[in-house]
Amino acid sequence: MELTNYLVLAAVLFTIGATTVLLRRNAIIVFMGIELMLNATNLTFVTFARMHGDLHGQVIAFFVMVVAAAEVVVGLAIIVAIFRTRRSASVDDVNLLKN
Amino acid sequence: MPTVTLLSALPRAQELSTLLPGRLPTTLGAQEIVPATTFVPGPFLLAPLLIALPLLGALVLLLAGRRSDRWGAWFGVLMSAGAFVVALVVFFSMLGLPADERVVDHRLFDWIAVGGLDVGVGLRLDPLSMTFVLLVTFVGTLIHVYAVAYMEHDPDKRRFFAYLNLFVAAMLLLVLADSYLVLFVGWEGVGLASYLLIGFWNHERANAVAAKKAFIMNRVGDLGLIVALMLMFAGFGAVDFATVFADAPEVGAGLLTATGLALLVAACGKSAQFPLQAWLGDAMAGPTPVSALIHAATMVTAGVYLVVRSAPIYEGSPTAQLVVVVVGAVTLLFGAIVGCAKDDIKKVLAASTMSQIGYMMLAAGLGPIGYAFAIFHLVTHGFFKAGMFLGAGSVMHGMEDGVDMRRFGALSRYMKVTWVTFGLGWLAILGIPPFSGFWSKDKIIEAAFVPVDGQEWRAWVFGGVALLGAGITAFYMSRLFFMTFHGRARWNDGSGNPTGTSPTDGPVRHPHESPALMTAPMIVLAVGSAALGGLLAFGNVFVDWLSPVTGHAEHAEPVLPVWSLITATLVLVLLGVLLAWRQFAVAPVPIVPPRGSVLTRAARQDLYQDQVNEAVLMRPGQYLTRFLVYGDRQMVDGGWMGLAGLVGATGEKLRGMQNGFVRSYAATMLAGLIVIVAVVLAVTTGTGS
């Protein structure tokens, strides 16, 4: 199986994730976009590791997973806190820190 | 090496003193100026007191404030008189020394010692400085006494005496200094004191402006002295008299000319010589004792002192000497012409001072032949001009501070003492024998008629100017005298005029003689005006006394015989007096000044000196300033303000991007990332890696 296909798939996933982050307002959906981008990156790392025949990329993929898990915990906590105070999960409503 | 010079110098000095006992009919050149010795005889150690006493007076009076109001005036008099007593002690001990040991440098303390420059503060005691010290302290003390009565009702009398003392102290420092730098300190002190005194009644705007004018014009002159100091430091590596004068014959004529001209600028500023003369007339804004002090003893004489003191510099530069003579001649005529048209009694006297100082400058520029007479005239002038200023003050005192001579007249009946003392001063300035002025002024005219370097045109031109000046002086001084003391009374005596002899308009005046405290100094000065010249001229005493400083002049013949010069001068003087008598004593003097000729109108305006200064210097200066300020605002400030504005405006625009929307920030980050990746790609493919 051609390894390039994995890279193309990763690129497509990353683009979908990025578009989700930029276009959707719901914080949960934005979060999912971010997760999609992270996993697209992971796929790329693993693919390149396979191409070059060493383990560096795979190790980094684990790191990303750990960081992503931690990030989800913190991020969801923030979203819940915001939802409790503002009764909304829209990121456009969270603009009070400007100016 | 030092021992050798000492040994070789020692016998020569002894030889001189044994070979030249007293006076010798000598034809030695100007090089015979006696070098300064550093051995200080006992009484000379008192000399610092000369400066310290008046300075102490000024300090005490200024610091003690209102507490000293009661005794302040007499304390000032006491300090000035104390300085005079010290001056007498030093003078008599100097008389006891042989002539070639009378020049003494008394070093007091080190002041500035950096690199090649070593300036100490010291006093030069020699016949020239002692002459000035005696004049300043004696006349100064008399003016102090006079001022006690004149300023009696002034609430700030104490401050006035503090300034007077400061003036005397600064002038003494000026004439006693042993280097140009210390002289400069005194020079500035005199400028400061004159500023404070001219503007003493500064609650009136005109007086404050006059003080400022005097100060600023003096600053222009001071600049000349500063330049001279720099030139000396560059050329001689020293600024003390001893070194500079000893080295003067060895340096180039160019340096001497430049230094001489710079010194002349300084002298012009202080002595109100053309072209820096404009401040003198306005300086009359000060109280009359101040005018007397400025015009007789201190301040204006400083310029003449500077030129005579710097004789060795001028000796090396005939060009600078010629310029000094020209300045003297121009000022002489300038002052005389202005004096003929003024109606303000003090302004006439001021113009006359300018003219008389012009005579001294002229003499000082003639070289060794004139130095002694310049100083001689300065001394006699100090007496008669101080006397006349005090007389004018006395007239003003009796006339409720009126100064318009067209409102005077016939005052001789009411102020006998003032009339007589003023009359003696008048005869002295006219140069009528045997009064003081004759002995000094006539000698200057005679010296001016001596050709310099065989150039006869100079003798005729400058001699002619001096002669003409004597005639004009006689006219305007007689005009002043007759308008004030003779003719018909032109003031309103308040009687309603039953006899029809005095006008009924104008303020009422009750002329009366001044108190004894004022007339006593006038009498002393009048005696000096009458007798001093003859006494000092008798047996050439004064010229011989000064000879260690000024050198012996070679005897030279004027282009005309001496007797004919004296006759011509006297004839011109008498003509001037007669003319003034006819016009201002016999004929009625109009109260409203007639329109007059073009020259009269010009002279009333001081020959347009202020207009010229304003048009030539002030306005271009203002335009230049405005242009520079405009340039600064537009170009320099404008540039930086524009840059700041640009940064500010950009920031304002960028601020809009901080909208608080997370998605917008994310888009920015993405765009940035894409740009970075694009750049990295472009760079890596561009370098072929």
C-alpha cells in the first residue's frame, strides 16, 4: 500500500479540522476540530516514521496523545465553567477580555 | 638656569637704581617699562583690604536685610572710607620706594592650575593701579556721603548702599588684578553692579529697560575680553600681566593686533565708545549718585584703564593703535554733537562723558606719548565730572526731580553753592587755565598733533578733531550752564506771576539749596576741579609718577608750535562760550524746543544710534531667531512628531484586530503559519537544499 495515501488522508483530516475550528461557533464542535487536527498530525508522524524506518515519529505521536488528553480535560473544564456562567457554549460570546 | 638669570638681573637692577636717581631727562623708548617684582613690602600686605572692605560692606548690608536699615547707609560710607585710608597707606609706602621698585605683583593664592595654565589670584600694585585706587576710593567715598542725603527718603536706601559698595569693590578688583582673568572677574562685577544700580528704581519700566540695555551692551564688550583671553591663552600660554607683557615683543604682530582689537571691543563696551555707546544715555535712569559714580570713578574709566594697561600689546601693533585712535576720535565728536542738542541735564552730562572718554581713548591710542595724559585727563575728569553730576543732582533735588533744562533758568540766585561748584567744574571741562581740564586736555590735543611714524595726515586729522571737539565741548557745556543757572526763570514759581517774569504753566517749583551733606562733597570736588590739574602738572609730577608703567615718551614736536595750539584751543573755547552765552543766556530760551535743523533733530535722537542698532542688529537677529524657531518647529519637531503620529495611527489600525473573537485569532494564527511555511519552503528550495 502506498504510504503517500496516508499523508493525503492526514492532510484532508487536518483541513477538515482547521475549517471546523474556524467556522463553527459551538465550543464543543471547535474542540472536536482541534482533536481532528491533532490526530491528523499524529497520522503524519506515524507515516513518516514508517517511511524512514525509525521510532522517533511514533514516540512523538504518543506524546501528542498525552498532551491532547490533558488538553481535553482542561479545555472541557473551561467550557463547562463558561457554560455555567453564561448559559452558552458559543465561542463568539466569550469576547469580554478584548480592549 | 634660573640662578644665572637671577645673578645677571640683580646687578642690572642695582645699576639702574644708582645710575638713575630720580628723574632723568631721558629719551628712552617705551621698552623702559619696569618689570614687576614679587617682593612685597610690608604695608603692601594691606592691599587686599582695599577690595575686602567694600565687599564686606556689600555682604553685610545685603545679608543683614531690614535690620540694618537704620545704620546701613553710614556703614557703607565707613567701608568705602576705610578703603580710602588703606589706599593712602599703600600709596605713601609706594612713594617711599625708588621708581624702579614700584611695580609689585602680590600673589594671594593659587586659583586655576591645569596643564600649561597656572592662574593665581594676585594684586598688581604699581603707580597706575594706585592712581585708580585713590581716585575710585576718594571720589567714591564722597559720592557715598552725598548719597546719604540724596537717598534719605528712599525706603531701600540700605540696598542702594550695598550695591554702591559692591560697585566700588568690583572696580578695585578690576584695577588691582595682576592677570586678565582676575581683571575679568572685576569687569563682570562692575557690569553687575551697574545693572543693579541703573535699574535701582525698577518699578518703573523705563528704568528696568535701561538697566537691561546697559547690561546687554556690556555683554557684547565682555565677549571681546573673553576672545582676548582665549587669544592670550593660545598665543602666550598665560593670562597674567607679567608673562604676557614680557612675551609681547616676541610674538607675531598678527596675534597682537587680534588681541588688541578684542581688548578694544571690551573697552568700547565698558567705556561707552563708538559703536557700543548707546547704553550710556539711558543709564541716566539710575539715581544721580550712581550716574556720578559710573561716569567719574568707576565703570567708564575701566576701558581706558584696560587700553593703557595693555600698552605692551598695543605697542606691537600699530594697526590696533590706529583703530583705538579712530574710535576715540569718532566718539569724541559723536558725544559732543549729541551733547549740543539734549535738553535733559543728565543726558548732556552723559554725552559729555562719552566725548571726554573719547579724548582719553584717543590719547591712549597714541602710544607712550599719550598714556600718561590719558590717565591724567581721566583723573581730572573724575573730579570735575563727579562734581558736575552731583551738582546736577543738587539741582534736581531743588527742582523736585525735574531734568528738563528748558524749565530751569536763573537758578544761580537760589542755589549759590551749587552754582559756584558747578561753575568750577564747567571751567575745568572747558580747559580754561589754570583749572584742571586745561592741564590734561590741552596736553592730549598737543599729543594728537604729533605725527606718528612720520605720518603727517594723522597729526592733522586727529589733532583737528581734538581741537574741534574742544570748541564743541565749550559750546554745549556752556549751554548747559547758562540754561540752568542763568537767563530768565522758566519754571512756575507758583506765585501766579504778578511780575510776569516766570511762566504760569507747568509744575510749581520752589528751588532751594541742598543740605550740607550734599554740598560738602560738591565743594571738595570743586576744589579738586580747580586745583588738582595744576598741582599734578607742576614739575611733570604725574607723568613721572606713572612712568614705571607707561614708560618714558620720546620728546616729539607737534606739526604746529605748542603756543599756537594752546592759543587756537583757547580761541575756539571762548568762541563756543560766547555763542552759547548769546543764544542761551542773553536771548530767551523757548520752553518748547524749536524744530531745529536736520543735525539738531538727529542729535536729539542720539544720531539715530538706537534706530541703527535696531535696524542693523536687532531686527535681523529677530528674523534669524524666528526663522530658526520656525525651522525647528517644522523640520526637526515636525519630523519626529510625524514619525510618532505614523506609529500611533498604525497602532490604532492594528488595534481593530483585537476583536475578542477566538475564531478570528485562530484564523490569524493559521494565516501566519501558512506564511511561515511558505517562506521556509521558498528559502529551502531557493538554496537548493
